[in-house]
Amino acid sequence: MTSKTLSAFLLNQLNELKDRGLYNTIDPLEGPNGPVIRMKGREFVNLSSNNYLGLATDKRLVDAAVEATIRFGVGSGAVRTINGTLALHVELEEKLAAFKGTEAAVAFQSGFNCNMAAISAVMGEGDAILSDELNHASIIDGCRLTKAKVIRYRHSDMDDLRTKAKEARESGAFGKIMAITDGVFSMDGDVAKLPDIAEIAESYDLITYVDDAHGSGVLGGGAGTVKHFGLSDRIDFQIGTLSKAVGAVGGYVAGTREVVDWLKARSRPFLFSTALPPGTVAACIEAIGILQESKQLQDRLWENAAYLRRGLQALGFSTGHTATPITPCMIGDEEKTQRFSARLYEEGVYAKAIVFPTVPKGTGRVRNMPTAEHTTKMLDRALAAYGKAGWELGLIR
Ligand SMILES: *Cc1c(COP(=O)(O)O)cnc(C)c1O
């Protein structure tokens, strides 16, 4: 393909996305990703970040990152297995394990990368993976990197999981079988039924794998969904991200000493991609310390989420079946959802429309991500915009 035909091909594809209303324009921020953001010279109440606890912009983390950068430089210089492992990485991993209540932990360059790393390091040909149909894209891709058979089960449907686990085990066709799930599902804010999954896993000898990107720092006193359910010794793999509540970037896998040692020996992003930079690692160490010391930020987060949810419900909106600070405002029709989000934008509220194919057809919603840093005044401003735009579009009366 010449570059000319490639461009023509891609232009055609892009136009098709635009025609279907699926093309996302990206507005750069002109300042930090805090509770209020600046874009195009205007200010918006920000209800779209994953900066749950405000740590992305916290002075203590900034100072830790600056200090480590001055001492160790901006880069770690190599992959972890050559000589990119700094004492800071080891300190972070020890802290993460203690925080999670596991024997050990290993850090990766992102949460996405954890799923690229861990699934294919243990699952292979002749194995099977039971995967929730709404699992995150990085889990889906991580499964694709293996030669294991992927068996999808209906979202959080424990009867379906049990049936498929029984079938897979009793068929005798598979060696290892894994059950894999998000801890918190990011589009609806519902929590995986981990006690049932752990029980089913014990009945059919399944490996258990929970990607808790949205649960870490939010549930279980900050340690995540697994801790929340008291299952720390019954889940084999706990994935967390350092990019959401922890406020920096990176990810980690927490588990037994054997799991972690194996990932350090065999997982490809650990072996073939440069280690997290010192400033980031130092910021993460600081963040975990803050999470261990006090529940204040988590309490603020949950209070703000409850305030926003009650406010939306009082206006007459549905917030779906969330059980976490993720607060969808359910609209339904795709086009209406986009129009509603655009109206909120005009009113100075940045809350993204999430529509098919990210979520099922007819379940479009505007997703709100309140944080610990929002003030009541900011949330009231957002609610006033919701009321005005919702009334104009005939969504509420
Ligand atoms: C956000 C998310 C990731 C990706 O984490 P990053 O650190 O941003 O790469 C992975 N898994 C789940 C379930 C997520 O929600």
C-alpha cells in the first residue's frame, strides 16, 4: 500500500466514524487535571478524571517526584532485569505488598501493561480462561496474547460462571483454568461478586485474577475490592494501577512470592520494557504512605460521590446500579446522550458521554467521576447545569 492509498483508506474510515458520531475530539488541558480544569481558555467543573483522591496534583507527591528526579535523574536507564531496578522500585513493591496484604508485589509501567504481562506469563495452550463479558480492554488483549481458550461468561452472572467452570473442568480438555474479572466495572461502577467467584474457583480448582484498577484507593480502606471482601488469601492475582487513585502512572501485580518471582522471570513487559522512572516511583511510594496513614481522602471521595448521586436522583435522573463513586447519569439514546454531554460542556461541566460500542446499544450515559477534591460549591454548579440541560432536552421535568 502506498502512503497515498493508506491516507485515503484512513480518511475514509475516519469519516465513517464521524458520520456515526463515534469520533472523539480531544481537547488538551491548559493546566493540571484537578477538580476544575481549563480548556480553550475556559474553566470547567471536571467530572471526567480518574484522579479519585486528588493525588495527581498533591504537593506531597510532586515534592517526592522532584526530589527523586534530582537525585536519580528522569529515567531508570534500563529494563528491570538488566540494571533498571533502583532501590526505589524495591521499596515501592514492598510497600504495595504490605498495603495489599500479600506476600509480594511487582510493579509495571501501567495497569494496561500488567495485563499484557501477567496473563500470558501463566496461561498457555491447553488452558482456559473464564472472562466476564464486560472486562476491560486490557484484559481482553492480555487473554489474546495467550493460546488459551477464552470462554466469556455473562456479566457478573454467577450461575453462568459456575456452569461454564463446571463444563470446562469436567470436559477434561483443559489444564489450568482461570477466572478473570474487573474488581470494579468502570462504565457502571458495579463491583464484581468476588465472594462467589472465590467459592466457584475453589469448587472447580480455578486460578483467580482480579484487575482492581478502579477499586484500589477507593474500596477496602484503599487496599481494594479483594480486601473489601476479606479475600486477600483467596485471590491469586490482584492487579492494581498507580494511574488512577494513586495519582501517578504505572501498575502492579500483588500475590504470593511464587507468582511475583515468576512474573519477574517470565513476563515480557518486565523483561523488555524500561522500568518506571524514579520520580514516578517516589511519588507512588508517597501516595501509598498517605493511603496507609489516613482514610480522610477516601471519606471525602465517598461523601462527594453520595452528594452528587443524591443530587442527580433528586433532579429525576437515574444513576444506574453503581456501588462506587463512579456515577453514571443514564440517558439511553446515543444521540441524546451526546447532545446532553455537549450541553453540559456549554454550561461549564466536563462529563463525558459514553455510548455504544463502549456500552450496549440504548444504554448511553454521561459518566461522572467525582473526586475527594471537589467542593460542595463545584458539585452544586454541576448539578445546576444538569438540571438546566436535562430540562431543556426533556430528560427531566
Ligand atoms: C484503567 C484500567 C486499566 C489501565 O490502567 P492504566 O494504568 O491506565 O494503564 C486496566 N484495567 C482496568 C480494569 C482499568 O480500569
